[in-house]
Amino acid sequence: MSKYQQEWKKLLQKEEAFKDWKIRSSGGDLLIRVPEDTEMDVLKMQFLDLIGPYAPLIQSPKTMLKFYVGNTAESDFIFTLN
């Protein structure tokens, strides 16, 4: 797990706004499970707005990171930070 990935994971896990999200790492990616009642189409459209304000808090050199986000056994969308 890269330091960049570790920082994102730790930051999202400690933020109150994401307290209902289950976040784990897999290879170089983050797997995020949101509550089943989450409206995934809305979350997909607002995902950057939700996590964007936290990006400046990450101190590690930026690398590509994929967020696999879903509320069932499969991911509903993939968000990639380059």
C-alpha cells in the first residue's frame, strides 16, 4: 500500500462525514462500501465534491488512486484520481 493510499484511507476513516463508509485497501486501490440506502447515481455525481476538499490535506506525493465505490457486493462506480 502506497503512502498516498494510506493517507487517503486514514483521512476518510477519521472524518465524521464518512463515518458510515467501510474503507479498505486492495493493492493500490481503495474499496469503499457505503450504506445500502445510498443513492448511488447521486453519490457518483457528487463524489469529487465530497472528497475534493480533503485533497490538500494529503502530504504524500500524488499517484494514481482508484476508489471502487459500491453499496452491494459489486462496485457501482470507479473514481480515479490522477
